[in-house]
Amino acid sequence: MRYTVIDAPSAGGLALLVNQAIADGWRPQGGVSVAVPPGDGGSGPHYYQAMVRGGGPDPLAAAVAEAAEEMGGVPAAPPDAN
């Protein structure tokens, strides 16, 4: 398994970089971290996202599949409210 951390000076910039990494086969690992360096001189927060690649199946996808199996399969989509 490979691990990296993506960082950006804005939430939008981080979203763009994370989406590009996902398209390249990376998966987000955990949530976004935001840090404001002490005495940052007005540079503002910095955004971080851990990413993983390889190493087998996505554990969240496996947990969802297991839960669906325990419930007798994936429930049908809700009817259209219109």
C-alpha cells in the first residue's frame, strides 16, 4: 500500500487535487485536516487529505457490502417524490 498527503491553501484547491488523485487510482483515507500555522502572517488555513493506493479492497466498500448482505441485499432506490 502506498500513502501520501495532499495539501492546498484552499478547500476548493484541495477538492480539485483530491479529485485528480481519485481519478488516478488513489482513495481518501480519513477526513480533511485544517491547520493554521502559529504566527502565519495572514496566510490563513492550509488543508490536508491523506490518500492511499493499492493494498487490496477498500475497507469501507467491504463493510457496506457485508451490511447489505446481512440485510438481504441492497435495498431498492426510494420512489421518486414527484
